[in-house]
Amino acid sequence: MLDKVKVQEVLDKVRPALQADGGDCELINVRGDGVVEVRLQGACGSCPMATLTLKAGIERVLKDEIPEVKEVISV
């Protein structure tokens, strides 16, 4: 079972990079199947590179630090 507090701590590490570009992300849910649901906000919500940010940035960092994470999706 994924620990929501741990997921939030890791998201807090990537948040400054998102905020530097005028965006942010909010943790919505940590599912029992290893899927983390986030909502991209600000500039990230409408950026054409948002999918790359989500998968190559946020998802990669979460998977590196929490092996139980299977996928990160935007809701």
C-alpha cells in the first residue's frame, strides 16, 4: 500500500521546478493499485508539454523514490 504522506513528500521535491515555470501540481489520490492521481495547475494545466512533465518528470521521480508507484496520471 502506498503511503500518501511519502508521495506528498516526493511531490514537494519536484514542486519548485514546476513553480519556476508558473505551474504546480496537487496530489488528488493514491490508489491501492499503485496509481497516483495528480492535478496539474497554473501554467502546467494548459502547457502542451504537460504530458512530458507528468511522465518524464513527476512519474520518474516518484518511481525512483517509491518503487510501489506504477503510474502517475492527471485527473
